Amino acid sequence: MKLRYFDANLAHYRDFTDFSLSINDYMNRYYIGHYSPAGNHFFAYALKDMLIEWLEPKPISYSDPATQQINFKGYLPEF
């Protein structure tokens, strides 16, 4: 069975390598004992693309523009 998962540690590692910061300075960017608002923003955007890939049907703003329309197909079978 193939499990889908998101590894926030890997996302942080990739982000950390883009900076010339010490680990403490990097952590202070995103943590205040838990995620700060900047940490929440980082996490949401790090997760977004993978989450969209998992969803079916896709949210309308992420679906194929040629087939975008407002309907409930896939959500409410009776419509």
C-alpha cells in the first residue's frame, strides 16, 4: 500500500538551505514555542501543492481551465 504523506522536516530543510542563517536564527523566523504566523504561512504554502495533487475532484481554482465550471459533480451525486 502506497501512503501519501507530507514531510514538514524536509520542507524546512529545503527552505533552510536557501538562507545563510544559523539554525537558531532560522528557527526564530518560524517558531515562538510553536509556529508563529510566519511559520503557519510557511507550512500552508509548503503543503499546498501536494494537497491539491491529492484532491479529486480538484478545487475549481486548480482544475483545468477548459473544464472550469460551477457544478457539484463529484461532491453531491444527486446534482
